[in-house]
Amino acid sequence: MTPMKWFFSFMKKYRKMIILGLFLTVLITVLNIVNPYISGIIVDDVIRGGNYDILLPAIGCMLAVIVVRGIMRFFYQFVFETASQGILYDMRDKVYRKLLQEDFNFYNKKRTGDLMSRQTGDMDAIRHFVAFVIYFTCENVLIFIFALTMVFTVNVKLALCMLVVLPFTAFTTFRQAKEVKPAFQRNRNCFSSLNAFVQENVSGNRVVRAFSKEDFEIEKFNKENDSYRAAQVAASRVWMRFVPIFEVLAYALNVILMIYGGYMVIHNEISLGKLVTVNGYLWMLNNPLRMAGWLVNDIGNFITSVEKIYATYSEEPNVRTPDRGLVKKLRGEVEFSNVSYRADDEDIVMDINFKVKPGQTVGIIGSTGSGKSTIMNLLCRFYDTTSGQVLVDGTDVRDMDLYNLRDNIGMAMQDVFLFSDTIEGNIAYGRPDCSFEEVKKAAIMADANHFIMAMPDGYDTIVGERGVGLSGGQKQRISLARALLKDPSILILDDTTSAVDMETESYIQKQLKTIEKDCTIFIIAYRISSIKDADLILVMDGGHIIEQGTHEELMANGGYYATAFHNQYGEIPEEITQKGGR
């Protein structure tokens, strides 16, 4: 599907409304030719002919035409504006839904500011096209055709003289249309870049202030702003070169009428009234010529915006839910069988093999960049494996309904994101229909209830964007409560307790053991205290599992895990390095 076919698919729903608007446009255009015709009759029959009986009816008819045109113009503008808002609503909704379906690879490559500009500036260009450019283009084309036809009915030779300007107008329009598209493409690209820069700096303004980099960021902003201004000026220069030509061509019609039309009146080839009639049609010929340059600009801007929106919309996610994906309540058995994942020609994880029974706790430890979070992303199917299988309850996750799989998983992510909402709303995000008692129970399990209740509005406290106003540990505990409230079959805690003290961490671990149903828990951590009691510990390095087993087994091996333990705790008596010795 081409970008324009995609756009017209949204117009189908409103085609009756648009057809009605175009019909009203045609009627108004027809009415435009009435008053100049009556003006000619008044000059010939009333002023020069002395037939005053038709003066009042003629004036009344002209006034009636003006009133009817005004009423109809209100209705067709209302029709087009309503249609444009409807199309914009449907298109924005469709694009937003598609953005929610995109996978992690898509968002890794796209900047938030670019995506925002698709939903704002580009969408507004489309609304302007439907609400204004469609009917205005149609109206100007019909006005020119009807006016020229009426001039032919007055005098063929005079009409042919006026046709002389058409080839020049057509050539100028073609040249402008050819140059305006790349200019608007540069303009939209620079706008997206500027939008992305501003969005990034507003979100990261605390980092900017912390490092006193305001001047550095202002300098970068000025470069983006200068680029956008240069693109705007370059686009403006296109119509600045061509619009004066259209103006000259429009005024050429006046010159033709005054010189040749006056000559014909003097030689009695046409009456003075006919000249007045043609002069009345002259604005109907001039105005479309003057507006041609502006309309070409608006149409070029519209086409560019549709192409950019469609380019974003048409990117298909690599991770999709199968047509008949398995839907069921999961038990939580997880198996990685010879799993490898490669991205951008780089091996991220290789030959991952382990199996977990329902209700077991798995600890994952390793150096930064070793692939700990990646294997959890593969389990949630945020990415698909390059080779091997990720099995949940014996079924490959690629054969499961994507939304059902993720609905059975609760995840407290490493990068905590909180919405600009109440604390209760953030905790209940996964289950918005749950009771307040359930929200509070999850908060107590995450050791968050006490600091929430200490806030002025308690659970109704509004947190700032991304959780601004809360400490790192408080955000982590709210994120954990949000994951626990889902009552998941699989719970993933990705470095969730790194910002809390040891006492809080110990409390949370005890609460996790009180989960009533069999819930398979994955804990990614750097602190061994977080995973010491796990049923299975995976030690990762360089994308490989280099060790796996229980705490006792790994300590006995004397490998990476034992070294990390001694680095964190020093030389500790053997009797307290065992699970039962604490």
C-alpha cells in the first residue's frame, strides 16, 4: 500500500460528508458567476437603456445570492472541519495503537521526539489539508473554469487572449511542485530532530543542572534551532521565488482586459455592460492564479507528512503474536534450551541452558553487560531468540499468545518508570479494577506502605513524571508492588532492591516467600545477599552461563561466584556461608 492509498482509506468513512461538502462548494462556485452577470445587465439595460423596472429585482437577486452563499459557506466549512477532525482522530488512534505493538528493536532505533512529531506536527498538516486545502483547491479550480467559460459566452476572442497566461501558469506550478517536496522533507526532518532534542533535554534537565552543562546544551540547541530555521527559510524561498510569478500572471489578465477589452468597447465589438461582466469575472480568474503557489505549498507539506507518518506506521515488528497463539493460565515452568541471541552483528547471549520448576526461585548474577536482563527479555518475548527455544510449561513462547504470556508475568524493571498518576494508580496499573485492599497488601509486601502513608495524600499522592519526587528506593518498591499485584505465575525482579537498605531487602525477601500460589521468581542482582537463598543460581559472564547451582555448590566450586562472595563480604567463617548457618 502506498502512503496516499493508506491516507485515503481513512477518508472512506467520511466520504459522504466530504461529497456533501464538495457539492456545496460547486453550488457556491455556480452562485459566484451570478452577480457579475447581473452587474452587466444593470449597466446595459438600466444605466444605459433606462429600464429602471428591473433595478430593484436585480439588486434583490444579488443580495439573495450573497446571503445564500454566506449560509452555504458556513455549512461546507463546518462539514470539512468535522471530517478533518474525524479523520485525524482515527488516524492518530491507528498510529498510536501500532506504536504500542512495536517491539523493543523499534524503540531502540527511534527517538521519542521523532515519534512525537509524527503525532503532532505531521498530523496537523493532514488536518489542515482536509479542513481547508481540499475545498479551497476545488473551489479555485471550479471558479477559474466557470469564469473562463462565462468569458467565452461574452466574447470568444477576449477569452482566447486571456488563455495566453495558462501555459505560463501550468509551467510555473510544475516547477514549484518539483522543488517544494524535497524542501518540505528537509523541513520535517529538522523539526523532528529539534523536537527530539528538546524532549530529551527536558526529561534530563536534572542531569544537565547537576553537571552545570546548561551552556553546552544551549549551544547544541542553537545548532538544532539554526538547522530548523535554515530549513524553514529554504522552504520559504521556494514559494518566495514562485508566488511573485503567479501575481504577475494574475495582473496580466487585468492588463489584457483593460487594453484589449477597452479596444473592443471603443470599436463596439462588445458593450460596456459586457466589459463590466468580464471585469466581474476577472477576480475569479485572478484569485486562483494568485493562490496556486500557496496551494502547491500546502499540498507538498501534506504529502510529505503523510509519507513520514506512513513510514513510521508501516514498520512491522519482528516480534508478533501468532494467529492461533496458545492462551492459558501458566504454571511457571521455564526452560531455556540452547538459546542464543544476536543483535546488530553482535552475540549478546550464547548457548543458554537451564530448567526451572514452578514455584522455584532463580537468582542471576554477573558482571555488567553479561546478558542477565537479556535472557529475561527473551522469556517475556520482548526479543525473539536467534536460535534455540524458550519454553514455558513445555510450550515455545513463540507459539503462545503474546499478550497472554506477558499477562502471566509480573516484572519490576531495572529502569523504573512511574506514570504521572497517583501512587495507587501506579501500583494498580496492571490490574486497574482491583480493590484498594489489594493495592495496600502489595505495597506492604514491597515495604512501601509506611512511606506512602507518611505522605500528605497517602495513596492519592500524585507522583511527578517518571516518579520525580520519590527516592530511588521508593520508586523500586512501588515498581515491585505493581509487579506483585498482578498475581503472576512468573515474577521477574531486575535489580529491584539495589537502592534499598539491607534491612528492607531482607524484609522483601521474606515477603516473597509468603506468596500463596506457586510463583516462579527470577531475581537479577549484584548483591549476593539478594540471591543467596535461591533454589538455582545462574552466574553469567560474556553472554554465557559460566556457573549454575545452589549457593553451597557454587561456594564449593571456588569460581566466579565464590570470588564475588568474598569480595562483598570478605573472609567469613564457613559456618555462616551456608544457607542453614544464618
